[in-house]
Amino acid sequence: MTVGPNGRILALSAAWFSDGARRRAEARRAAACVECQRPLPSHRTPYCSRRCRWKFHGHYFWDSARSFVLLRDRYTCRLCGVRRRARELDVDHIVEIARGGAALEYSNLQTVCRACHGRKTRAFLRQSRAGEGTATERSSSASENGNPVPVL
């Protein structure tokens, strides 16, 4: 796994060279697209279209996933509904990775504008800080009473 300077997963390169290579080879042998299983127009590539290539690469590389999600959402923020240029948009995880969301799964990615992304992130940080504070308070009060209370 390749992680960028800001902590983002840039590539799952080990999976690309093992699982991805195996899937591409099988697709060529079967003469079917590696992503959608449609017949291949030629044996030169394991993809039937540019869309399938981006979609397949997006399972392993953040840049491809970002491009695919922006196109899928038609450059429109899914929170406020405003259409913007690509440089004004972010691709956000619906369920944060910190909460167990999948890093490069398309169903967990959405296009959001910078303002909505900032609001969502601030709300998540407030909620996580509030959750940590109550967990600490519960554990300290439990130890005072002598009754262990599991902290979730």
C-alpha cells in the first residue's frame, strides 16, 4: 500500500501486482472485460472501454477512483447539488475510513464541494471528540464505583 504525505491511500500496489495481474490475465484468456465481463473488442487490452479501465484501476489507485467518481456524479456535489469544476470538488468517503469505511470502494465515495466537505469533516471531528470524552467519563466513573463498564 502506498500512502501519501497527508496519510491518504494512494495505491494498493501489492494488490495491483498480485490480484490485479491475475484478474487481467484471466480476462484475456476468457476474452471478456475484466470489469464488466462483456466480450473484448480485441485481445490487446483486458478492458472493453475506457470507463471499464478507469473503474478497474480505481479499485487499486486513488487518482483513478477519484476520476471515476467525479464522472459518475457529473461534477455535482451530492450534499448541496451544485455543479462545479473538478478543481473545486473533492471525493469524500461516505463512511469515514476511521469508522471502518472502505478506502477505494465506489459505493463509499461521493463527490462533494469544498465547503460541504469542510462542514462534514468538522461535524465528524466534533462527534468523534464528543464520543471520546463521554467514553473517558464513563470509564472513570465506573472505576470509582468498582463496577467495570465496557467502553464501546
